[in-house]
Amino acid sequence: MTTFANAAFATGIQPMEKPALELDGTAVRALAAALPAFAGKAPGSKLDDYIVHVNPAEDGLVQVVFEPRLPEGQPPTLGGSTPAGPEVNVWVRTEDYEVEKTSLAR
């Protein structure tokens, strides 16, 4: 075994910690504007069951994607809804931080 491999055994395998999440003001404001739109498009869905992606602004719009987490072992399916709810896409204008449009993934 290499020295590197031996070092891993000496300290034991440690679980990875998630790094701190850094968002700039634009991303935070866009996310705040997108939350009510998500709630309207996915009533009854729990935000804890989603992964949220805030994409960088492009052409004056920030796209916020609410991606449902799949249950362990469930393969992804194209379109439609999951047990957690639908995928919701929200575009927010950086000019005034109002929602431009929303859509459900197909």
C-alpha cells in the first residue's frame, strides 16, 4: 500500500462535511422572489424535499430551479411529477426582482 492509502486507515474514514454556501445579493434577492412562485406552482410540496439551484444572471434574468429529491433507489423519470412534487423553474428579473415567468419541467 502507498503511504497515502495507509494515512487514510490511520485516521479512519470521516464523512464529508458540506462546505459553507455563499450567495451574492442578487442570488438571495432572486431566491426570495422565487419562493412564493414555487409555493404557488407546487402547493403542498415541502421545500426540504428539494434541491434549489440559483443560476447566475443572464440577460437580466436569474433562473431558480426547484429540483425534487428522489427517494433512495428510485430512478429519475423524464417529465411529470415525483413523490416530492414537480420540478419548478422560476425566472426573476434583476431590474426589479419580480417574477418574469414560471414553468414546470416536462
